[in-house]
Amino acid sequence: SRLLSNIIGQPVPPNKAIVGANAFAHESGIHQHGVLAERSTYEIMTPQSIGLAANKMVLGKHSGRHAVEDRLKELGYTLTKEELDNLFERFKKLADQKKNISDSDLEALAADRQIEQPGAYKLERYVVNCGKCMTATAVIGLAKDGEVTEGVAAGTGPVDAAYKAIESIVGPDFTLTHYAIQSVSEGEDSLGEVVVRLKKGENVVTGRGLSTDIIESSLLAYINGINKLLKQA
């Protein structure tokens, strides 16, 4: 089909039966579960019969737990039920922001196993304003033991303002010694991973945050580090 497509200059439509890119691709949760349980449920022929190595499970907003767990096992991750529940909740949130979830995205979620602990701070809400010729401001709402506390601050940039707002809630008795951000996958809707290092006395901890919004990932990393310091206290 690709040879004919090249000769006539007409690309093969993705939804073309048998030879289209979507012919052996499954995104719907019920389809993925059916194919994983018994391939013949939705496939009347094998992908190998047309030259493909295997079918394709497209992870997106319609994917179910079975497909996510199966892909994690292929990537070498074995999670407990609690960890899988936590990851799947974050997976669905990410899938609402991105069309397709890549293996890199899924690996980042699996590596970022954050189980909420009693007495820990949790990001409830935030508003950050910044721009040219204006002072950056932030309003941060943190929840702890069911009670939400708000902090307001201004800074030299959105992250600085947000971190100062957090410090107004938890207290500035620690020092930020490292801040780094990197893209986990490709594209403008890529996950951004922020890594921070916090120091309090002799204790040094590393906090990590993941989000398609780099401000949110910065906040999550800072809060993750703060919770680790509180746990060590």
C-alpha cells in the first residue's frame, strides 16, 4: 500500500481498513481490555499478516486501567494496588490535557510515585499573575489535614512569587539550593519535570513535580520537598 501510495502521490488515510495507521490501533478502554484478554474479540486477522510487528495500544483519555497496567509491565514497572490507583488518577488528569500519552510520560508518572501521607501539605489551588512591566504575584492554597490555608506574595518572577507564597504558609526555615526543569517528552504539551533541592540544617532533600504546566510542576516539586523535610523533623 505504501508503494502504491508513493506512485500515485496519495497518502493512505489513517482510517483505511487493514492498511491504515489506525487499523490495529486501540484507544477505547473496552476495546483495549477486550484485545488484551482475547485478541480475536476485535481483530479478525493478525497484524503480522500485513507486515506489522504487533497491534498498537494508544494511551489516551479513553484508556482503562488494564491497558495502562499492561503498558507499565512492558516498560518494566510493577506497582502495588495503591500505587496503581494513584498513578491512574494522575494518568487520567494528564490525558485530559494531552491527546496521547507517550511511554516517556508514563515512565515519568511511574517514577513519580507520590502517595499522600497524613499531615502532609497538598496543593489545593493557585493563581499566578506575571507579565512585562508588572510585578509577579501569586495566591497559593495549601491543604493540610482537611484545612486549606492561603498565602499571598510578590516576587521577581512567577516561580519566585509562588515559592514565597508557600513560605508564608509553612514558614521560611529552609533554603532552596537547587532548581532545574526539563521536558519529559516532545511537543508543546509535553510534561515538564521540576527537581528542587531543599536544605534545613543538616537535612537535604530532593523534591520532584510533574505537570504540563511548568508553574504547577514547580509548585508540586517544592511542596514534595517540604513534606519530606517535615517527615524527617
